Amino acid sequence: MITDFEEPGFVVPENASAGSGSFTAAEKRTNRTKMKAKEKGVIVDVPSQLAIPSIKEYQYGLSTVQQGLAHLLPRPLAEEYATLFQCSDWESGFESIKRGIEESYYCGSIEESEWLADRNSPSQIDITLLAAVYTIIVKRVDDMESEGVVFDDESNFDNLNDSGESGFFDRTIRIYAPSLLRMTGTTSNPSKEKVQSLITRLQKYQAYLGMLNNAEFTSITEGLYPVMPSLTYDQENNVIEIASPYLTRLAVAARLAARCQRGKTANTFCVNASLGKTKSVSAKEVTLALTTLIEQLGNRDGRIKAETVLNRCPTLLAGFSKASTCCQKDHILKRAFGTAYKLMQTETQLLKKHPNLKLPTDDMIPTSTQLCKVINILQAQQKKNNTRTHHRNS
């Protein structure tokens, strides 16, 4: 239970000019707190772009959509399946739970969203915050690999520290709270209330497990793993400490899968971390879904059905399924897709990475009776047209 907080992290005063040095005593104190945290190995400098799994086998790794080799699973659902198949608990009942999902669970469907809504499960988890934690873990794995650590056999991981069996996956990361706040779009003063809100949002992930299925090209042991079993706050140093056995395994598994597929990358880094400041969870889901699909296309044109996007967005799907009239459903779709199309312009690096890309426009917003409506992704064709024009002019 968090009852007290230290002063938040260092903030440059609005009326301070560059190099003026006109900082208050409180600001100097909090800046020292930040520097001391960094000296102790706390993560202070965070990425400005999110890592989103884009390798197809693990693209649902941060989602409750029950597809692919990795996805999130509400703990109550795992416990329900364990009881159904007469298992003592979800930890020992992995195979039964997996079979229950395959046989009777509605993968990426309206019924799935109704299940989440009817049982008051915390379905509206903030995927951008989870992605921020995943991004920091991915960066740690990158840094370790650059230092010579070989991620090719799970048995190697136990030797990376002295924590015993699977010590690497259970290792915690320590993040300076104001840095994580700013990473997710909180640019104003990270107050006590905002740090408390951040921790409350992180606690929602404790109601989830991550399911990892086995694959020939990875050495990660399949099973159900807690998403965030350990979450503590050091109020004296303003540091959040997190352990995520699931996200760490996901980061390594996606890396190994990409390594076995020439030309593929494990994650896309096209989404700005500041997407987190957007209030609409549904719009964020659509933005992430479309960005991932576009990245999977590479430099090719594509035709994406609106229904495909909808089925990748659990929160949007839940709201859509609960709406009782076509008018309500259309309004929900218009808000989510319309906002997402704007966010793709302002909160992604898609146009920078794909200069010839033509992003979706408002005329591609689907309605409840047009879920087969196609969202055209044009980029290669535009290149061809430019080439033809060049030849005619030469």
C-alpha cells in the first residue's frame, strides 16, 4: 500500500532560460535524487519510441487476443479453465488451459469481449504502458547481447545471475518513476497523484498471465507466466521496481524467431511513446494494430479489412459488441478509427520510415454494416508512378 511519496522528479521551470541556472531548492533536490538513482543502476534514460512485437508469431504478445504463440490471459479465465479440467491450479494446468482455449474460447471475437465485460475483468488495460515496460526490457536484452550474452538456449539464462533457477527471467528492472511517466506522455510536472495513478495502472497487469506456446525456432519453455508478479515502489528514491517473467521471455522469444526468419524484425519501433497520453484506449489499439500491419507489409501495398483491425482491438470490440443499435456502433467505430488515423500522422514514425506511404483517410472509416470495408495501404504503387513520371520527363 503506497501511502506517501517523495517529491517528483526534476522539472525545468517554465520561466527559466537555457543555462540560466535559476532552479529552486526543491528542483535541485529532486535533480540530485534523479542523479543518485542513475548512479545506483536505476533506469533514468528511457526510449522515445515503443517496441511493439511485429514478428507474426508473437504479434499478439501484448494483447488479450487469443492467437499466435503468445498472448495475455486474464487470471480468472485461467483459473476457470483449471477448475473445468479438474486441475489443482493454473500453474499445473497449462496443457488443459491451452486445450480449453483451442476448443471452446472465441479467439479475437465479439463473444470474447463479452466474456471480459460480463465478468468485470480489467479488460481496458493500457497497452501503451505495458508496451513501455516491454520496451525497457527489450532495450536491456539488446544491451546484454551487445555485451556478448548469447540468447540461444534457455539453460544459459540461469547463469546470468545468482538468483537460482530461471534467475534471468525473474530479474527485476528499476525505473525512475518520473522517467516512466514522461515516456508515456505525461510531460507536465509528475506529481504525487500522477505517480500514484501510474502505479495503480501498473497493478492492473497483476490480474493477467502471459501464455507462451512452444515454437521450433525458440528455446523458451512454453507455459503460463505472470505478467507482473512483483511491483514495488521505493518512495525515498522515487523508483518503481518491476519483475515480469512473461515480458522478458516474450522479448527473447521474439528475437529468436526473427533471427530464424531472414529479413524479419522482432519489433517495430515506429510508435511514439507519447501515444500513451491519448485518452481513448480504443483509438490507441487501432493505431497499434494498423502500424503493426503496415510494418509487416514492408514496402508493399496492402488491403486491410476493417474487421481484421477490429478483431485485434479487445477494448474497441467490447464497446462495439455492447452497443445495441447500428447508430451507436457506427459512432464507436468513427471515434476510434477517425482518432487513430490522426494519431498515425502525429504519434508514429511511419511517414519518416516509409516516405511514399499514403496513410488511411476518413473515407476509410468503417461502419457496422461495412466491416468488410478495405483500408488501402498504398506505397509501392506510388513509387512505380513516380518512376513512370521520371521516365516520361527524361
